[in-house]
Amino acid sequence: MTADAPLDEIAAPCSPRSGARLALQPISIGRARVTGGYWARWQRDNRAVTTPHATHWLEKDGVLDNFRRLVDSSVIAERRGWVFCDSDLYKVLEGIGWDLSRGASAELSAFVADAVALLDRVQEDDGYLNTFVQAGLEQRYANLTRGHELYCAGHLIQAGIALARTTADESLLAIGRRFADHLVAEFGNGRRGDTDGHPEIETALVELYRHTGERAYLDLAKQLIDVRGHGVIGQGLFGPAYFQDIAPVRDQDTVIGHAVRALYLLAGVVDVYLETGEEALLHAAQRQWRSMVAEKTYLTGAVGSRFEGEAFGDRFELPPDLIYGETCASIAGVMLSWRLLLATGDGAYADLIERILYNAFSGATSVSRDRFFYVNPLHRRSPRPPAPTGGKPLRTDAPGTRAEWFDVACCPPNIMRTIASLSGYLATSDDRGIQLHLYTPSSVNTELAAGEVAVSVATEYPEDGVIAVTVERSITQPWTLSLRIPSWCRRPALTVAGEPVPVERGARGYVVVERVWAPGDVVVLDLPMPARVTAPHPAVDAVRGQVAIERGPVVFCLESVGGELDLDAVELLIEANLRVERDEELFDGTTVVRVAGRLRDDSAWEGAGWSEISAVPASNRRPRELTAIPYRLWANRGPSTMRVWAPAVHAPSIP
Amino acid sequence: MTADAPLDEIAAPCSPRSGARLALQPISIGRARVTGGYWARWQRDNRAVTTPHATHWLEKDGVLDNFRRLVDSSVIAERRGWVFCDSDLYKVLEGIGWDLSRGASAELSAFVADAVALLDRVQEDDGYLNTFVQAGLEQRYANLTRGHELYCAGHLIQAGIALARTTADESLLAIGRRFADHLVAEFGNGRRGDTDGHPEIETALVELYRHTGERAYLDLAKQLIDVRGHGVIGQGLFGPAYFQDIAPVRDQDTVIGHAVRALYLLAGVVDVYLETGEEALLHAAQRQWRSMVAEKTYLTGAVGSRFEGEAFGDRFELPPDLIYGETCASIAGVMLSWRLLLATGDGAYADLIERILYNAFSGATSVSRDRFFYVNPLHRRSPRPPAPTGGKPLRTDAPGTRAEWFDVACCPPNIMRTIASLSGYLATSDDRGIQLHLYTPSSVNTELAAGEVAVSVATEYPEDGVIAVTVERSITQPWTLSLRIPSWCRRPALTVAGEPVPVERGARGYVVVERVWAPGDVVVLDLPMPARVTAPHPAVDAVRGQVAIERGPVVFCLESVGGELDLDAVELLIEANLRVERDEELFDGTTVVRVAGRLRDDSAWEGAGWSEISAVPASNRRPRELTAIPYRLWANRGPSTMRVWAPAVHAPSIP
């Protein structure tokens, strides 16, 4: 696929109606395409491997039978799975929806058609649709605290939108819209003052408003944001902070409670701002995002420090081993950051998206693309048993390797829909031109006032930092090409048509080149990628005195698969050179970083795990070269120990 | 009460039948008495404050009604509380039982009599007794994974033993014994091959064997230890490691899974060793204890790093903030260590008992003695809401102040029975004399072959390290007085009858003075107590670069109650002098330690919580004297922030 391919006007997953409050405009999925490299391979595998794997599990888990039994008396199975597992199907459908933008598939379309026909039969006359309630296990809206009815509805709506946008088939959207109309009738105009314990419906309703123009959906989204924070949801197991019901979102200065809920909510908050212009919403989301990144985000982009309540912790509470770091929270961080990027144009949001995508998000999926992590640690102290073959561990079980599926299976389909819609995050446009946010082989075009402009991108990024942007189509007037300079990059270099150009990193983190472009013009951005040593904020106690290795957007880790290396005893000599090498044997070729280190021998410590400081026994140390691999690749070779952060020591003057 | 008071032969809570395998013999509760000081005040408050508080909650929570409704149709309440809440009553009864050793109480005896009469009516003809099952909510032994039936039986048996030993009233013991006979009939001789998910019955059955001489109880205890570890209990929520069913206890090298379960089990394991002499059991318990202390124990003596599964974590996984550190696990650590001390005579076990008692255990109770922590952190990063008045938080809620009671109320009655039986941990005897393990105003006597010997102890310990031991009664032959030299003590000094004597700390950690003693002879042990700086093992990542302040057996902490001090920004100058002072205003007088420190200003950090190391912004620092208080006293002045470990910096040469 190149920029010469026919264009499809497929609205991106987040497509605000009004440009008035958009610093940057999303580019339709048809106009921004991943054409090769890391993400294209994953998109290919997402269709070829992950999708059939997921539909297999939807059957095996009874998710589809939960619907069938309501309309087909020959299905005698009891309803199975969690209260929210309808959403597993909806997210798979959404993923397939976005995936179909890259080419037809009879198999996928048949799956969709069957599912839509089934949902159509199950949906009640008034639009309500939920297998848990329809199985008689609960009354409608009787348990908003834990029932996830609006949450599931939101995913249904999003699936309908995806399929409508990519296939023009609005049959699933019609089902979602009937449910939305029912929700408006039930909740709208303040008819109810409560809301769902798990946010998600908000962003879905806004997108449905964008797709349909029906204002009631936007109004309901705003209402559900307005009522939250006033203690309307109940106590639940963890109190109202768990579901962001302890203070109104406009008054909150930091992210609290369940991480996925907090970030889904904020994504909806920015969506409502983008459509209504209420700046208090934008500012609240910005404040909370800033607090999150400064005080509550891991180096991999993961968030959610606590197993208990799957929650953001206190500021600077960032344990690398006991982290929860749910995969869905990483995805929600991308969703929120993207909306803030559209609203503000600030590349800091794109920086976080990139950090999440190459690290926390990528690490949640096996290289085989059919195994997943729910919990994403930065430190594994002892090898754990591998995930069971053919089984699905509890989400909290955190086995030693990625699992086929989970008891709570929210993450794998969330990964699928993110990969399938990834081109939505590549680029934006404004009146003046194109902005490139993520660098990967791709083609991007957009319609400026004077006509269409198009570029193609060639790069080995993130293995290499050279990015060649070729103008494929242009207009006679000057227009701008804006290229993000990632915050990690120290000495970016730029040539335009072969001529060096000084790189001025603007306040928003982009170099902006404006000129009259001709097709064939080439801009080469060189983002040098030496391996670098990263230190944590001094208040992050859990990794004090430790450093991490990064290169470009990629976080590295030390991994010991066969127990050959005691990672409890490793120290890094931070003044030594880091050697970047290519290891063609490892994972079919990957970049590794060789680093000088030492192994500490603590055998002089006896008895307790503490000592009066004046009596601390000396530890022997011997040199050891260590190899760091990209974090995203860990735990692909069997159960292992792993650490991103390792104790730093200064190189001794005598080796 | 002095050593001249009439002696009561009240067998201690752990009273092995055979001396053959005991390095040290327990001393009966009548012969070892706390006569003043910290523990005597707490024992007084335990009767005056904690016990009526607990019986109030047994009523309020429906624990008593759960029994009444089974025999009294006028009690129409539904059964309330967790499956295991019968044990709340049993542990309160056990606490009252030991407490009655210190003096009669009509009120307490009436409570006991009513409860025993009730239990007697509820118990089924075959000896079975469990309100959850008898309420029809489960079949007998149908859910050993989570049912806690044997766990509750164990606490019933222990309560019966306590009352029988202190009051000679065997009516509750008879109920417990009937249940034990039923268990023997149901499980004994391999009639069942499974066991309870929560150990506790093992140590109870061994003690019942000790009390009654009935071998079947010991055999069943051994059987239940033998079957465990072979996957007989099921998966539960957290897999078989959670309840120590993943490998036989004899094969385990470290403590795993739920901390209380692991340590209750090991207490039973040592008990079975003491009666059967199977050394594999002793060695397994010793190995696991050593691993626990070296790699899995907090400075306060707390254990159990993880909320998830209330579990021991990996080695060196010791986060001070996300710690679980259940109060019951601290108590279980005392129980296990005491049994190992009896078996081996090694003072390292008494060192841990002392560390737990003055820190993790003491800190779990308010100075008012009617508020409790379930979770015992060493670091509280932000003030949390106070515990609800009149309410009981979830155990996992970890409010900002101690709670009146808990949804799962295992800890408060466990504290009660520990305090009530504390004199059981003071001292032991052997053929040669007396060993003092804990220093507090007390009287101890024992019968040697040649007659009775007795000592009294006067001390302000742990406020002061001078311990005066007076011989109150002696014999004509020489005998030994063994005094524990705590491992923290650097320069102990000893005088015997006013004459300095060199202190030789033996291999087991005691100075042993053997001579012909005469009544009135005074031995003064001086354990100098400068405040000291303690460093963690270098592999404990979570507190790397941090130090703690200790003095004697007491761990100190920094606490900020009104937000006047940002504990995220505190650094300690570890080469500066530590000043020990008495603050008579604080908590009616306590020792504090003044320490030179600095407050770091991190405002130059912007954006993310990490930085390329070469670009780390400089932080300003300004001097600040800091006051450390005993850890056990934190959170008695309202919600606060607190930390035991704080970053250490070397004193700058220029102030």
C-alpha cells in the first residue's frame, strides 16, 4: 500500500465534529496507513494470529453462548463468565472493524455477520442488551456499582462505530444506537442521578454523537461525567475513590483509584470538552495527566501501582516488582493522551504515547502475538511457573510467561482494537500542513484548503533513528511538515532535499519546516539513538540508586532465563560505555545493549536482612558484562527473572 | 505481685510433654510474671479496655448471635460475618483465659460461663460445631479450601486449654475435645487425605495432646502436616502455594504463600517435632525461619510483603509502603520463634520475638488499646482518611488511623491472647538454671533438681538498657543465670554483686553466669542504648540508599501529622550525631531521637518522573533537624505520613 493507493475516507476512532477546539485534526484511517515495519507486521499478525485466537476463546469461554442461549433453546449452557464479559465480544468486533480497513476478509465478515445477527435477536425491544441481566441474574441497573451495564454498552457502541466507518455496514451500529437511545430514555435529562461504576460509556457516547450528530448522546455523556464524584455509585469493595466517585472530576488534581477507570473517564472528559468547549474539563484532564506522568507513571509508560484495587498509588509509589500496570491502563493512557494531543498540539502527549506503545503495550503481547500479560512488571525477582497451556489464569496470577487468555479477558481484545486502529495515531493535520507523531513506514495524506498533500515515510525506527519523509503529492502554495522531536533526543539533525537545516524544536516539541514542496522532495530527520542511562526522580524510593537503559523510545531490561545470572546481585557501571549491537540470533534479530557491570557477592551477610551501618559486611564484586534486551521482548523464552532498573555504581578508577 | 506470692502451676501456652527434645523448658505462667512496666500496663489495659471493647464487637457483629440463633428460635437474625468468624469468639475466650491467670474477674468469668453454656448447646451430638455449616450455608468439610472448619476448631481447642490451665474449669475444653474426637473420627488414621486451607488445627491438636495425653490428637496433627503439600486442598483463589499445599513442608526451603498460614503451620510443625523427635520437621522449620529473617522480614519484624494473597513475596521483596504485614503474621512469628527457641536454645529466635513485640506487634494497637491496625506499613506516603467511628473497615482498606474493629476481625483477639499470655515468653529453665529472654519488670522462678530458685527483674527497658536481676530464692548448689545479649547490643556490661564481670556472649547469644547464688545477690546487665543507624541488605531494592534509626530493640520512624514536613523530601545525614532525648509531652512521655537532616527541593524536576542521567536537574537542599519517634506510636495523633527508612546522605564537609 502506498500513497498512490485509492483513498478511503474512514473516520479515525476519535473524530471530533468541530474543528474549533482542535489544535490538530485527526487524519482518517484511509489517509494514514502503516505500510511496513514493526507495526505493519503486528497488524498482519493481528489478523492472522490474534483474531482467530480470540474468536476461539470467545467460543471456549461461552461468551457467544451467553448470547445464543437467550434466543436458542437448544443452547442449554448456563451463562458463564464475569458480569462484563459481553464486552469481550464487542472489543473483538471493534478490532475486526478497524482491521477491515486494511482489506476485506470473507472469514472476518462472516464472523461479524453472525455476531450481529445474534445480537440483533438478543436485543430487547426497548434496546436493552446484556446477557447477565437477560439471564435473570440481576435486575436492570440495580447494581450500577459492579454491573458494568453501561460499560458493556459503550463497547458495543464503539464496535458499531468501527464497523460502520470501515465497512459502511451500519447493522451493528444500529444495535448500539438502539441501546444508546434506551440509555438516553432511562438516564438522560437527569432522569437518573447515578452512573456506571466503570467509565467507558462516556467516550463511546461522544463518538456516537460525532458519528450521528444526535446531540442527546453528547448530553448524556456530559451528564454522566457531571454526576460522578458525588458519591452516587456506592461503596463497592474499595470505596468511592476506586471508581472516581469521591470528588467531581473538575476538582481532581491527580489520577486516583482504578487506573483503567480513571483514564477511560478522562478520555471521555476530553471528548466532551472537544465538543462543548468547557475548558474546566480540559484543564482537569491536563492537570491529572501531568500529575500522572510526573509522579505515577513507570518508565515503560505503565500505570497503576497497586494490585489492591488495580489502582494508582500515592505519588512516587512506583514499585517495579509489585506493580499492577494493567495492559488496559496502558491502552487507556494512549487514548487519553491522543485526545489531549488533538486538543493542544503538545508533543509531550505524543511522547507518552510512543513510550507506552513500544514498552508497556508491546511487552504485554508475546512475539507470537497469541499470548498476553495482564500485569506488566518492571522487575521479576524469581521465575514463576509458565502460564497454563489451554488455560486462562486469574488476571492477578501473573504467571511467568504470557497467558493464552484470562479469567477476566479485557486486555487481549483491547490490544487487538488498538493494533487494528494504530494508524489513527500516526499523524494529524492542521490548516498549514501535516504533523508526524509516530515514525514508522507509512503514508499520510490530507486535504488542505488548496488541495491534497501527501507524504510517505521510510524508516527502520525504532531500530534506527533515520526517518526519510518523501513528499508524494503537493500543492503550489507553501505548507508545513511538522516532525516530532522526541524528548529523549539530544541532537536531532535535519536535511531538506539534501541540505542541512538547523533543527529548532518548538515549544510543542516539533520541528516545523514550511516551504513550497514538490513531489519527490525528501526530508531526512536523524534522531541519533545512542543507548543512554536514565535515572529516576529522587523521590521514587523503590528504585533509588538504580538506573535504566534506554535507546530511542525503547526501554531495555536485563533478563535471566536459565538462572545463569543472579539479577539480585547485578550492578551497572554507569560511567562505562554502552555498546549497541545487533543480535541476529535473538528473536529473529534485535538490538541489544552491552553494558559493563558487576556481580555482588553478599554471602558475608548473615542472619537478618539489616545491619548496623558501621558493621555492614563488605560485599565482594566481580566484573561481568551484561546484555540488555528491549523490555517488550522479555518472558518470550520461558519463565525468567528480569529487571528494568538496576543498582548503579560509578566505575572504579582501578578496574 | 512478687516472687513471694503463692505460686500457680499454670502450664504455659506451649508446654511440651517430653523434655528430651527441649533445649529450654517453658516456665509456667504462674512462675513467670510481668510485674510492672510497659507490658504490665498493657496487660492491665487488655483487661480493662480491650476485652470489653472486644465483647462489645462480638455482640455488634453478630458473632454471638450466630451461635444463639441455632438454639434459640427467638433470635431471628440471619447468620452474619465471614465463614471463620466463630474464631473471633474463641480467641477472645482464649485471651480471657490467659488473663484470668492474673486475678479473678466476676465479669469475665460470667462472660465465659455464658459463652460455654451457649457453645455446649450448639455443639452437635457428634462433637461438630460451626455456625456457618450449622446454619445450612455449607456441608461439613465440603469446602476445606475456604471453609476454615478445622481452623475454627483449633481456636476452640486453644481457648479450652487456656481456661482449663488458668481456672481449672474444663467445661470449654470438654467442648473442644469433643470436636477434636470428632475430627479424629473423621480424618484420623488417613480416613481423609485432605486438610484445611488455613493451618491452625495442628498446633492446637498438639497442645491438646500435651494437656490430655491422648496420642490420637498428636497423630492427627502429624497426619495433617504430612498430607499438606501434595495438592490436596485445591486451587482456591491464589493457587496451592497460597495455603502451603504446593510442596511438602519437609521439602520447603523458604516461607511461601499466605504469611499467617505459613507460620501457623510451621508452629505446628515444630510442635510435632518436639513430641515426635522427627528432625526433618525441625530442620524444615529452621531453614524456613532463616530464609524468612534473612530475606523476607521487615525491620519491624513484620512479614508478608503482598496484599495479593496476603503473602510472603520473593526474597528481598520488601516494599515498606505496599507491605501487607498482617498483625496476625507478626503474632504467628512470635509463636514459631518461641517454639524454635525451646527446641534449640538459640537466642536469635528471642531476638526476633523482641523485635516483633516492640515494633510490628506493638504498633498494631493504639496507645488507647482499643484501636488496631491489620496492615502494618513502614511507610505511609500520604495521609489517609481516619478509620470510621463505630465502623469496621475492610482489612485491606488500611485507613489513616487504627480501626475499632475489622470486617475480618482476626487480629484484635489475636493481640488480646498474646498480651494475656505474654509472661509465657519471658524466661525458660533448664537443668542448670534460668534463662531470661525478654527484659521487663518481672519475677521468675523454677524448680531445679536441688530445689526452687527465683529471681526478680527491675528495669526501665526498653527506655533504658540497665537490667537489675535480684536472686530471690536459691539453693546451696551453683546454678546458672543466663541473660540474653540482644544482637543489636555492642558493648554489654555486667556486674555480679557489684563486681564487674567480663561479658562473654556465647554462641547462642547469652551471657551465662554460674555460681552459688544467695538471695539478695544482684546481677546488673547494662545494655547501652545509643541510637544507631541501620542499613538494609544490599539486595533490598525498595529501601536501597536508605537507613533507619533504632535504639535498643525499638525501631524509630519519622512522622508528619499536620503536613508540616514533606517526608518525600527528607534525607538523613548519617554521619551526624543522633541525640536521644525524652519528650515528656509526647504520648505522656517517650524517648525520641533528634537527627540532622535535609529537605530536598525537587522543583527543578519537570515533566516526567525520570531523566537521562546526564541531565538530572540539581535539587536544592536545606538543613532540617528531624525528630524520630518509636515506630509503635505512629498514627496515634490522627492521619499522618510516616517512614521508617529514609534516604541517607553523608554529611557534607561544608554545612
